[in-house]
Amino acid sequence: MINVLYVILSFFVIILLTIYLIHDIIDIISYIKNKKLKKSSSSHEDDKSSIYDESFSITKEEMNNVEEWEKKHKKKCKPKYTGAISVSQFKIYFLTTSIGVGAYCRCEYCGKEHAIRDLDE
Ligand SMILES: [Zn+2]
């Protein structure tokens, strides 16, 4: 009886390990695919007319501005556990309107927003 239980238990352990292994392999494959995509998209930077749209990116100056705001905001707004890979509590999003594209940074924890590129200005 103990032998049968031992066989069943080891069977489940083997299945769990296999699932883990498959999951890891899928992760590795997607990582390699993403790397290839990044390589191919970097070649599009030379050809800005086809795919690349400047209005959906932010300048280094704007990024520095955002990082400064994030640093200040983090002192007031402590995030909860964001996972092992520590996903940022901030999201940058673009708002398309008829007069242009605005860029904003939002704290996902408290909902406070900071205009990176406001259309009112
Ligand atoms: Zn916040």
C-alpha cells in the first residue's frame, strides 16, 4: 500500500516538474523572440516614415522630468508589494486628440497623474 502511494506521489512530482520545465522553456522562447523583435525594430529607427511615430515617445528631458516626479511621489505614496520583478507603480500613457498627442504619467497606487506633455500648454 505504501509503495502504491509512493508511486502516485512521485508521479505527481514528475508531472509538476515537467509543467515547471515547459513553463521555463516557453519563457526562454518568448525572451529570444522579444530580443529578435527588438533587433528588427531598431532597424526601423532609420526609417522613421514607415512605422516610427515621434508623438508616441518621450524625449530624454521629459523622461528625466518624469523620474524626478516619480522620486518625489514615492516619498509620499509608498507602494505595496509589486512582485518579484518589481513592476513599477507608475504607468506612462498617451492621449490622442485632434490637436495632438499628450503624454501622462499615472501612479497606479493612488491615481495621481503628472503631465509629461500637456496639450493645454
Ligand atoms: Zn501614488
